[in-house]
Amino acid sequence: MSAEEKSMSIIVTKGSLDWAYPPFILATTAAAMGLPVTMFFTFYGLPLLLKDLSLQLTAAGNPAMKMPMMGGHMGLPNLLTAIPGVDAACTKMMKNLMNKKGVASIEDLRELAVEAEVRLIACQMTMDLFEYSLDDMIEGPELGGAATYIEVATESDINLFI
Amino acid sequence: MADHTLDAKGLNCPLGLNCPLPILKARKALKEVPSDGTLEILATDPGSVADFEAFCRQTGNELVEHSEDGGIYRFLIKKTAA
């Protein structure tokens, strides 16, 4: 069966720097492999459509987050993650690491997704809830709700929730 | 020799581009390649071997050959799909 007959949808629910990667990597790659792709941005995933991204990550509640450091891997005890400035430092460290390892930025991946004609749907309810408007967003997203997504999902071969 | 060469090592990045950029860049470059033409890709991502095999299977293009030399992975793709 050829790739043209397959399609994919992704529900994007998380907007931290680390969680922004899986949906954009999979969407752009699937599009490159010939699949029509739809991304549905809801709750904390919605701000990933904002014109200006200032993505952050936190080590709090994330014991698996360990960074390569001094020949080993280091994480932070939960208590220390509450200190002001720690999240900013972790974010900076992660961005430096990604840059050094040739990992694309979310801004770049998002641009590639738009270029590859990935269909972007902004959840209308979340827009209302968090008081965003399409003017705050990049060019391209359309508005839709649960029924819009379900219709897409019934026609897609791969449906992911991230 | 390949008709087109794509250097996924990157110009400003000695360690090269990481997943999924080699695939995304290859897809873009393939669009410029005529039917039955070939595209040579140089990458440093070890994961690109499995990924280019899957990419070619899924898109219907032919992975003519791939090799590795000193951490540089070379792929030759023949554009056999539209």
C-alpha cells in the first residue's frame, strides 16, 4: 500500500519545551513521507501556535530529566526545582544542548510543518478559556472543536495523543 | 555520481543535524530531482540509516546504496516515486 493512502492526526496537549518536540517531529516526518497530517492543539498545547514562543521546561516532577554533565548524568532533586531561576537555567541548558547536537528548534519544526501543509486546528474552547485570539497566532491555524477533530480522526489511519 | 548532493552535516554545526532534519531536508531536495535521478545525502546521525530505509520503503523511492565512513553516513536515493 502506498503512503498516499495513509494519514495521521495528532492531539497536542502539552506546551513545555520538551513535550513540544514529539508532535512536531512526528508531524513533519509523516508529512515528508507523504501522509496528510492534522494537528489539533488543545489546552497547554494551544500556545505552541502563538507567534512568539518562549518555551520553558521544568525539572519539577520529572525525575527522568537528567542532563549529560561532567562525564555523567545529573538530575535535580524535586525540592531544588522550586528555587527561582532553576527552571530558566534548566531551559537554557536544554536549549544549548539541543543546539550543540543539531536538534531543530520548535520554531523551525513548526515552520516546516506549515510549509509541508500540515493542517493545524486550534481548539476553540481552549481559545475562549485562556483568552487567545487568532491574531495572537501564526498564519495558518483554523478553529475547530471536538467534533472537528473526531471527523478527522475517523478518516485517519494513525491517531496520536501527546 | 549522484545528480544532486545534500550535505546534512550542516555548515555551522560540526556534529551535524539530528533527527528528523536529515529526512526533512532529503524530502525537500528530492522535489528538485527529476524522475529516475539520484540524490546523494551525507549525514552524521547514526539513526538516519534505519530512517532512510523506512523513508524509502514508505515513499516508494529506491535506496540504491548506503555506507558509513568515519562517522559520515552516505545515502544514494533514486527518485522512483512521483
